[in-house]
Amino acid sequence: MIGVLGGGAWGTALANLAATDGAPVWLWAREPDVAAEIAAAHTNARFLPGIALAASIRATTEHAALAEAKALLVAVPAQHVRAGLQALAGLAPRPLLLCAKGIEAKTGLLMSEVAAGVLPGWPLAVLSGPTFAGEVARGLPTAVTLAAHDPALGRMLTARLAARSFRIYASTDVVGAEIGGAVKNVLAVACGVVVGAALGENARAALLGRGFAEMVRFGVARGARPSTLAGLSGLGDLVLTCGSPQSRNFSLGIALGQGRLAQDVLAERETVAEGAATAPALAAAATALGVEMPIAAAVAALIAGAPAAGLIDRLLERPLRDET
């Protein structure tokens, strides 16, 4: 049996995927109304509207129910992963598949680092790649990276989750898979700003290219393999989230590019734009490592309340340099 921590769009889509062929799945949701709807109607209209969920999904608001699961998928927002894992501390160790993409704002830690600190000794893997939850839930073709230091763990989780329309590619580069997923959220905000400010497609393509260079510089400094960042969990996810308003980070950037303040846009939303919390942590981590990331720094300033127009001017006025 699989357990899923998180009843939002991504957690619900993953639960539905794991419930293929009637396999039992426990889905923990924070919101009692969401859990009640999934249990009674097999739908989640609040976070994943229009999707019929498998009858074998059991919804709960009690962490203790996850004790039956042989493996746990962690799909709560990145800034809530620590609290979610702390609630599991009373359970016996079992494989954890971390499905949140971000950097913990207070500590600058990746999700695998948070998990290793909260639940030492639990086997860890990471799921990342270009995924919109609604498309996964509708069975549209999707390819992802599943990274685990232990190849046997990766094979076990792949065998349990892979489907004809959900292709899983194995990796042992956990850090690379996580950095790609975290950094692309920040760059998606930046690309949204370009669209919101009507700067044109040339500008968006330029930002994508230079943003990817920032991703690679930071990833290599953290020990990631460049090939991982050029794959599904890096470049693939970057292309997806920087080109569609389905991306919460991209749509946040559009609003910022139109002159709105981040705090006002975020206050209106029930869903989470992971890039808003990750940007300041990423910028701080890059500075500590001596890695130049001007786009990430600009997004961090935007989240702190700086106007988009001034930051765009500052990026355009940077000295010319070799392409690296």
C-alpha cells in the first residue's frame, strides 16, 4: 500500500496514479472538507476539479492512518515538508519519495536534507520533472525523473508508480534533481514578469537561456551533475513552467510584471507558488557559495516588494560579458 502526504492537486494526482488497477492508497489531507469529499464522492473539486478519483483511495486527516503504507509520497508544499515529516516521526522507517520542489526558506536546505534531519535512517528518493497535476491525473503523456542514491530503492518505487502515460527515468543524482525543480520555480516567476511587462518573446527566450545557465552554475556548485540539469528535472521542467499560465509561479510573475506587489497577489491565492518562498533562500545560498545568479536575485527582490520596472532596467544595464 502507498500513502500520500498532501491533498492538494499534486498529491491527489499522485494518489490517483498509485491507485491504478484498484491498488489501495491512503491520502492524507490537511483540510477536513477535502478528505470528506474524496471519501464520499471520489473527487477533489477544491484542488483538482473535473477529475474522477479511484474508489480505492482512502482519505484521512489522521497521520496515524499512514502507518499501513509500505512507502510514503510527500507532496505537501516545500515550506510545510518539515512539519509534515515531523508528524510521521512515530512511524517505523519506510521509503520516502519527496515530491515537493523547493528550498526551505528558514534554513536554505533542500527537501532531502530536511528529511534526513527529521527522519534519519528513512530511505529517501526524489520525484521531479515537468508535471502539471491535472495532465497527470487525466492520463496525458508525462515523463519524470526519480532520483535515489540507492538504485534498488529507485527500481522499487519506479515499478510501483510507472504507467504507460507516466514514464519514469532513473537517476542517482538526488541533489541535481532537487535543484532543477527548485530553481525552475524561481525562473518561472521571472519569465512571467517578462510576459506581464510585455517585453516580447525574444526577452523570454533570453531569460530562459541565461536562467538555465544560473541553474547549472548553482547546481554544479552544490555537487549536481550538469547532465541531470539538462534533463527532465531541470531543463524539461524549466520549459514547462516558463511557458504556461497553468504554472502558479509563471502566473505570479505575470501579475508582478503588470505592476502588482507580490504580497497582494499571494494573499489572494489558496494554492502555493513555491518560487516565492524559494527565491530569497536561493539568492542567499548563491551568495554564500559565490555563485552569480542575477535573475534569481532579482526575483528575490521582487518578492520583497521591489518594483518590476526598476529590476528589469538593472538586468539590462549589466556589463556585457562572455557567454558562460
